[in-house]
Amino acid sequence: MTTEIAMAVTAIQPPSLEPSTAAVAVSTNADAGFAGLVTQGLSSVDTQLKAGQSDLQRLAAGESVGLHQVMIDLEQGRMSFELLMQVRNRVLQAYQDLMHMQV
């Protein structure tokens, strides 16, 4: 029974991302700690926001761009930025909680 569950879990594949919204590949360096993860997250969000803005500018210029794809790219950028802000708020709150602890 547990081997069936293990096989089912390993068979699950993450959804494929489009090239315009693909995240920055995670480096395999040993020095890629928390700062590296933050930097990669910021660059990923920046890439998504720039892709949405680029598509919006192309649509406004009259190029042949699907409105639905522009809206999807803009919403993905907005949601990734919102996630980034929530993570920042949680990290900041955890830091403040640690600073208020009595030793």
C-alpha cells in the first residue's frame, strides 16, 4: 500500500510554465542560501511583471497579441508580487517577534 502511494507521489509532475513566465533556474551552488533565494525570487517577480508590461505595450501599439494572454500575464505578475509581499511581511513579523523576545 505504501509503495503504491510513493509511486503515485513520484508520478506527480508540476505544471509546465510558459517561457515568458519561467522562473529563474535554481543554482546548484552551495553558497545559494537565503540571500540567493531572495534574489532569485525578486528577479522572477521582476521578470513576470516586465513580461506583462511588455505584452500590454504591444497590445496598445496594435500588434497582434491575444487579449486573454495579456490579461493572464498581468494577473500572474500581480499574484507573484502579492505573494512576494506576503512573504516579506511574514519574515518581517518573525524578525520583530524575535527582537521582542526576552532572553
